[in-house]
Amino acid sequence: MKHSSSTRSESVQSSLARRAFTGLAARAAFVLLAASSGLVACKKSDPASAAGGGSTAGSAAPEPSKGPVTLLNVSYDPTRELYQELNGVFAKYWKDKTGQDVKVNQSHGGGGKQARAVLDGLEADVVTLALGYDVNILAEKGHLIPDNWQSRLPSNSAPYTSTIVFVVRKGNPKHIKDWSDLVRDGVQVISPSPKTSGGARWNYLAAWGYALKQPGGDDAKAREFVTKLYKNVPVLDSGARGATTTFVERKIGDVLITWENEAILSVHEFAKDELELVVPSISVLTEPPVTVVDKNVDKHGTRAVAEEYLKFLYTAEGQEVCAKNYYRPRDATVLARHKDIFPDIKLFTVDELFGGWSKAQPTHFNDGGVFDQIYQPKK
């Protein structure tokens, strides 16, 4: 279905309006609270309606426990709203199934920074991070999960997908339509740091991939293009939500490069009537993965509920929650119900253009990599 490059359809706006926040002040307070504590307790809520109803996350119910159980979900920056809603829906599901109360605490920040926190001892029961490389280090460096972690759940343990798009000021005063507009003189671009943010690494590779896909494109021309882009970046926040705050609340920059879900949330909820969504001609398919942290769940005695929590993401009910929070669900039926939310966009994969994250990370983002070579901080 065709979509305008700068705005959404009337019907989509009305369907999103029911979730609008009361204002930027409430959002700012929430973000500051989450940032200061690192942990956000889930709120209890009624389950979201889902077509088909009665879906179950696993075939066999574990033995009910008399006491309540608490999980810690360590996630990347912009997933707060998704997991707040999912936690309430899952808590009711688990209570109905086992008789046990479950509370899921949340920790959010730049995906790379969050992965390092788990390596350094943050005892996550589950991680729901921005990209596979950040989860892999929990196996390779921390021996917290098995090497085959990605094969334990469907779709390489990525229950939803997203992509990278732009947010601009109302009326699009700088006439930004595609990646090429981001390297023009006089355009300020807001994007977080690839050294700490998983989303920022997706942003960077999306821009690099665009340059590769142009006629005559090669790595030399892509490097030149991305170098010009980062010369237009005045500040690097540590995570995607921080970059959103810089753009939306501090009103710095002409264009924000961000996750599709964060862009839709910004346009329709964070700063309604002040921003517009711009969809570039091509972008990257993002696949944020999830896993239980085996060493921690076995220590905490929470394996059964933690595994069920992640499986629940794949149920029709869980997929509905993903779609309502602007993540592209894997379930084709659920995706079809929400097709008007998600714009058509040509996508490439990291495997296709970069040989996977095992090559992209050391080449571009490790210390001394391409990003360190091309980025010059503003003085």
C-alpha cells in the first residue's frame, strides 16, 4: 500500500490518537525517571484484545509457585512503552495459567551499553536488545548463554522487526526526502552514538547501504557519504530515546534518524502536530533479538517463567501488542490487520551488504574501526 513520504493517513492518525500521551511534560518526567533508576517496574493492565484469542505461549504449564516471582528485562532504549504494555498482559496470562503473580522490571539504555552492563553483573533474566551482536557477546565473552541462543526461538529469536526512517519539523522546512538530503550544507542531523547505541549502528549501516546501492556505489563512496553525514551531527546521545529527547524537547536539529517505531511514536504522541514522518527510498531491515540469560535464570530459579515470557511475544496476543506499539509483527495475520501503520519501503539486510554483524561490528564500530576514523567530535 502506498504511503505519503511525509505524513500518515487520516485513518491511521485517528487509530493512534487513543494512545496519545497527556503531554511532553509527562513524557520528560518518565524518561528522566527511567534514566535515573535504570529500572522501570511494569504496570498491571488489562490484556490487549487479539484476533483468535486464547493463544498460549507454551504447551506445558510449569508447576505453580505459592510466592510471586520477579523478572528483570534488560532492553534497549526505545522499548519502554512496548514492554510496559506487554508485561501487564503477560502477568494476567501467567496468573490465569499458573496462579502465580509475576512482576517484570525493565532496564533501558543504549543497546551496546546495556549488553556491557549484563556482562559486568547486571542480573537480567531476559535481554531484549537492538541487534544480534550485542547478545552474542553474552555468549562469547560472558558465557552467560549458549552459542546457539539464536536458534531457540522462531525467526532467529527476533519476534518483531523494524527499520530506520526520519522525523522532521512540521512542514519539512529543509525539504528532506531521502538520505542524500542529510549531507547537504546547513542540515543538522540528530543520531545517537554507534559506540553505545544499537539503534545508532542500524542508522549508520542504513546510510552506508543507501550509498552502496546508488549507481557506481562502492565502499569508498559510501565512506565519503557517511563521513559527510556525521559532519552534520552536532551531538551524539548515548541512546535512541536520548536522541529523540534532543530533537523533540530540546528542539535541536532539522532531522532525526531513528527506529520506525520511535518515529511514529514521536510524530503521533510525543509532539503531535509539530513533527512529520519521512520515509527514505531505501533502508535496512532491523531484527532486534531476545533471549533468556541462562546463567541468571538458573541462579534465580526463574527459567520457566522467563522462557514463557519470551514465547508469549510470538503469540497472536503478544504480536498484537507489538503492532500497537509500532513494531512490525512477524505474524502475517496480525501484520495485515495493521498494514496502514507501516509504510512501504525497500529494505536490505546486514547479511546482504555487510556479511552479517560478525563482520560489520569489528569493521565499523569496534575501537579503531571506520566510525572512529571518520567521526570528528564537535569542539
